[in-house]
Amino acid sequence: MISFGQRGAYVGLIARNEEALRAAADEIRSAGGEALVCPTDVADRDAVERAATAVEAHWGHIDTWVNCAMVTVFAPVMETTAEEFRRVTEVTYLGYVHGTQAAQLGVPRVSMFRRMLPLPIRFLMESTIDCRVVKVIRSSVRSTSGPEAMPST
């Protein structure tokens, strides 16, 4: 986050944990940037759209959209509940989809799809649940932007 602030960026922060969002906003501001805190559960498509609309209304447009929400479960597959699998899928996969859709509605908020950064792939641990979600995300990104847009990790 600090590097965004050092570049004087205007950053809309979207996540559930408002305390963590405020801490990130403080880091961005102390480094010279601006930040808007939008507490949002990315598993809720309408909430993501409202957050994107709030960022757009605050600054007039969105230059770059970074998808990096993730939930994981550190447990053997047979000890993982259906609810835990559902939440991992809703946040890690559908959160990515919801962010991508919010950034592309109407006249695309982000003018070039390649400026949408698929960061969750770089941070995912190699657990069974995450590997499946990563493969779905990779397929989704490749189908909309070509294989060169996706890191090979």
C-alpha cells in the first residue's frame, strides 16, 4: 500500500475489515496518497458494485482495479466443512468475478482489461481448496484477456 501512496495515488480500499482498511488508508495517506475506505464483503456482487460506484463518485473514475481478496482453510479436505468450501469459493473466486464485473460495467470503469491485476494467484497457498479456485480464476482470466494477462504461478 505504501508504494501507491508514494506515487500520490488515489486508492479505494474494499474489504470487510474496517479497522484493517483504516490502517491501510493511514499508510497510504502518510506516504502521500489519498484513500477512501469502503467496507464491503466481495462475496456480495451488489455490495462490490456499490463500492465501485462510491469510488467512482468520489474521484470521477477508476484507473486500475486490483483483485486480491482471498479466504483459505488450513485443514485436511475431509475435515473441511461444506460451509468453509462455500466461503472460500464465494470470496476467492466470486469476489474476483464481482470485482471484474464492477470494473467493466457500462462504459468500462477500467479502460483496459489488462490493467486489472489478478493478485490472488500470487498469494495463494498450495492447499487443495485454493488450487481448484486458482484454476477456475486462471481459466476465467484467460478466456477474457488471453494467456499473457495471467502469471504462470
